[in-house]
Amino acid sequence: MTAVSLTGCSAATPAGTPTVQESPSTADSAAPDLRADAARVLAQDQHSEEVAQHEATRLLASMPQPAGSHRVPGSKVPPLVQSTITLSGLDRSETATGFWLVPATTTHSLADWYTLNPPAGMTSDPHAIGGSMNSDRSQSDDVFYSGAATSSARDSAAIIEVAPVGAQMGVRITVLSSWRPARPAASYTPSDVAAVRIEALRDAHKHIVTVAVTDPAAIAQLRHAYDALSGTHALGHSCPVQLHPTEYQVTFISRTRQVVATMSPSCEPVWTVAANGTALEPALRDAAEFSTLVSKLTGTPAS
């Protein structure tokens, strides 16, 4: 029996797909204790949220400030107090915000200072200075810092907004520290996976390629890459037009439970998961290892 078989242009179950039980009972003794697992996920998410909030507060306290600056309540910086900062991405973010008044001549000169003086562990892009219109119709300059993942949080970012306030410059710094939700136990592959079925659907399901993987080494590679995915909060993004999008559906077949992961075309590789036909949360974020492996096995370039 071949380890990987390929069929095309058919939505029906192809010849060569292993006939392992595909609708296992949820009462299987190897199935996770759903109530206990839900409590574990909730506790882990609460801990991750607290850690991210602590990290955001720590980073805000580490932000460098020019000579003569002093921290003030937001009410002292009216052009900036009404602005809302959000971090576009796939993770939840906790924020910490502070306001300062700084003796400076122009918003641009102060923005340049912040660009050249990022805190330890964060970097700035000298080409990423932006601008926005404030609530009083004054113009502000914005500076962006980014930080790598640490043991305390996944990723971090900071937005520094500078706007005129009387004879001084007002500064608002917002730090965001992201975290990713925990995965339920049922979203992981069981140890007795006997085969993996991969379907690649292109051009609005008009062309379907199905691959049946039965080689133990290939199955182990797929399981390892899939089980390593982290939870994420899938958000909508505006993406370039995709003329020939590819959707993948990967089914891990076992007698314990059937886990199905589906990736639809998007700017970021995100997989939705179902176990025994029940949709699970959260979605799973792919750093490209799993989707690249799936694309390679089906011979279809990922969108």
C-alpha cells in the first residue's frame, strides 16, 4: 500500500483513503474530560491576560523621556486623551497608557527624539513616523516601537503620539502586550492517528485534490506541526485580491476522535478546528510550518 496517494477533481471519498472509523464515540475512554479541560483553559487564559497586563505596565514604566518632561493626567493633554489605540492582529492585547508634557519646539523634532531612543528590548523604524488629526483638529506625529516575544508575553508594541499643547508638546504613550488563548485538549491529535486525509480546494471548490497519508513518519510529521500551533483570535483583515485561493482541510483519522482542521484563504494562515463534528475555539495560528507541509504534500501552492 502506498504511503501517500493522490486523487483529483472529485469531492467524493477517493479510492485509497483508509477505512478507519471516522465517527468515533465522544464517550470513548480516551476523550478529554471536557469540564476539567474547560476549567484548565479558562485558568490559563486568565493567567496569560494577567501576565500580558503586567508586561504592558512594565514596558510603559521603562519608556525613556526627554529632559524636562513630566507625567500628567490625560486631562492635561486634551488633543490626545480622546484617541483610541488598537493593535491589528490575531492576538488579544492588554494596554497601559500614560501622558506627559514635554518642552519641545515642534512635534516632528520630538517624534525624532523618540524614534532615536527606544527602550531596551524594543526597536523603532525611522520610516514609520506617521501622523493623525486630533480631536481639536491639530496634527500629531506618531512613532511606533515593536518588541520581540519574551517569556512574559508573545509580542509587544508601543505607539507614541505627539501633539502641541499650548507652548509645550503633549505626549501619549500606549503600550500593548499580546497573548494567545489556550487550546482545548480535544483540539490536539490523539496518539492513535492511523491516517491523515488532506483536501485542497481551489477556485471556489471547482478543483479538488485529495491526498491520503498513511506512512507513519509522514503522519508523525503532520501531527507534530499541527499540535505545535498556538491558539489565536482570528480577526478580519483587508487583504489583496486573491485570484486563485486555496482552502485546505486536514482530517486526522483515529478511533479515539476525528480532528478536522480547515484553513480558508486569508492574509494570515489561521486554522479552524472541529473534533467529532463539534467546532472548537480558539482558532489556531500557523507560523507557516504546518501550512507549508500541507501545501507540499498536495502539490498545491498556498495562497
